[in-house]
Amino acid sequence: MSSKTPIYEGKAKKLFEGPEPGTLIQHFKDDATAFNAKKKGTIVGKGIINNKISEFLMTRLNDMGIPTHFIRGLNMREQLVRAVDIIPIEVIIRNYAAGSFAERFGAFEGEALGSPLIEFCLKDDRLGDPFIAEDHIFAFGVAAPEEIDEIRHYALRINDFLSGLFYGHGIRLIDLKLEFGRFYEGETEIIVLADEISPDTCRLWDIVTNDKMDKDRFRRDLGGTEEAYREVARRLGVLPNINVVEKASFADIKGGKAKPAKGKAKPVKAVKAVKPAPKAKGKPTPKKKK
């Protein structure tokens, strides 16, 4: 088997040159970081689970007409994606107060925000990914106003779809982080969803218990991180049939300790979907490359 040409390595993924022009191979790692890489560790099997979850969700978004960089899955840890020019903005959509947002505004964790709230961060680890306003984005030429309009449109649609999908599997989508890029078809520029969608990039809470099922378990030393990731994959029906992590039931994790699972976990009963988030009117029109 020929070796792959590395292109880039980030905190959670590696990128390699793809087999076709204009493509990349996205490889998911087990590495975990928090607080701008000040805290580092390993979540066993995370790369495999995140790959399968992201593949499933990106495929669903493609099917509903939201353009993404995802092309197809390759193996347990890798997927083929389109090479795009990443727009250096992290787009955060918040449905409930949590994390740094709750701290900044004195809200309690889990407080509903009424309607989805969008925040932007400059994607720059050296600066600590600071929050920025749209005027900053335009002043520094990070993105054009029409591009931000498209990003807002897609972000609200993605949040609306994922909120309902997760809720139907007994999971509440608290917030999520998205990244977008520019993809070119001839002279036409298209804004597409890039990066990944997984427990690394979403805050996910169990609807009944409010147990955290995402990277906050790693951030806050809650324990049971591997089991929480596996449980999200299990509920979505994409849990890999491999022994990559300890066989423990998420429901048995108390106080950061996992107990051996007893028998097969019961499926979560579907519940009524949440009220849809506001949607942008009209579908953005691709623009000509300047």
C-alpha cells in the first residue's frame, strides 16, 4: 500500500493528499484537547466514532441540499472530502446557555435562549480564537457580507435539522460549532460546510437525565468520555461493530466511573421534535469567482 502525502495536521484530524484532483483524505485521531490545547489527552476510539457520526450527519445534510465537503467514507477512520479554502471563522450556534456563554452572561447552564443565537470566533489559536463581530469580519477582509449571509442561512438550517434529529434519539443539542469553506466549480464560488459534526464539536445532553454526552466530559474531568461518545453513536445507529473502547453502558457511568454493561442496551424511544429554529428566506445564489 502506497504511503499518503501529508498536507496538514490539526488537534483532532490529519489531512492527506487525495486520490483525485481537488480531494483530500480526512483522518480522525483519538487525540483530545481543551482550553486552546492547554489540556491534552486521548479518548480511546474517538477518531473512529467521530468519523462514523460525521459521515452519517454530513450525508444527511448533503441529501437535504446543504453543500458540504464530504464525498464518501473510506474506512473506519478516514473519509474523502473536497479540498476547500477554509474561511477562518468558527460559527457557534447556541440553543441553550452553557460553557463560556453561561459564564459571560451569568446564565445558568441549560437555560433556553428562546431562539438560536449565532456567534463568530476568529479561528486563530495564537489569539485564543477570540469572539468577533460581523463588522470585524468585513473590516479585516475575512469574508464578504454575502458570504456571511450564506453562512448564517446554512447554519440555521443545519441547527434546525440536527436539533430535531438528535431530539428524536433522546439527545438535546445545546450548541454546536461549524466551519465553512469556499469551493470552486469553474468560475463559480460555493460556500460549503467543512470540518466535522461530532461530540467534539457539539454539546449534547441526554433529554431525561441532562447527562453530558460530549467533550465536556473530558474538559471537566467527569469521566466516562469514551462511553458517552459510544452512546451517541449507538443512538444514531452508527456504532462501529468493533472493540475499540471498553464495553460499558453510558447509563452506568456515575461519578466518572464506568460499570460493566449488563446485556444489550435498550433503544431510546423517539420523542417529539423540537420547535424548528428560524430559517433564512430563500436559497443563496452561488456567485461568480472574481
